[in-house]
Amino acid sequence: MNAVVVRDFFIGRATAPQLAEDLRDAFEHVSSQGRRLHMQDLDKDFELRSEHLVRLCDAVLAGLVPPEGLEAIGFGLIASDFFTWDGDSPDGSRVAETLYDWSSPEINYALTKDTARKFKERLLTGEDTFTQADAGSTSA
């Protein structure tokens, strides 16, 4: 995964199909229970806002980016030295919560079109509409 492509998608310089292609081989399976994310990071700071993640949810809802791609993005942006957000602000808090949910779908919420709708709602309004039925795996 190339963080420049992710950033460029957020600001409208890259298309959803370009992002989907970049995410295709983001994880390498290194064992039966382990994976490694390959990511080329940015070289300067980029402040994430809810609107950026909403744009990504819209691409998932339109079928242009696979829902499971959210896991690589969540994990990669958390691990990045250059993607930032203000965790003390309401918007930054929603960004952080969403990225952490995406980075571990096996313990948070499945990554599907339905949950992408709920992530978008939470990012826009702060309202959490997830249910126990949304928990668990990455099946689409």
C-alpha cells in the first residue's frame, strides 16, 4: 500500500479504482495466522478528518473499493508516522475510533457494505448504530 495513493484519494487526486488496485496486495501472509502490511509511508504530515474517511466509505458503498480494504487502511494509517488527527477534538476522536475499528475487524466490526454505512453515519453525526450482529469477521 502506498500512503501517497491513500492521501491522494482523500484529496481527490486519485480515483477509487486506483486506490482499490493499490490495496489489492497490501497484506502478505507470512504464516497460517500472521500477515504483514506492506506500506510506503508519506514523507510529510497529513491531517485526517472525518470527511476523508467518509469519502472512503462512499467508495465502498459504491462498490469501487472492497470493504476488506478498510482493514489495510485502518492499520496503515494508525502505524504511519505522518497521518495525524486531533484525538482531543470530536472529529479527531471519531477518526481514531473508526481507524481502530477498521484495523481489527475480527474483534470490532465486520467490514461490509452495511457496516460501511454505519461507519459513515458515525463519522458524520457521532451516532453509533452498530449492533451485536455487526461484530466479528471480515466477510462481505
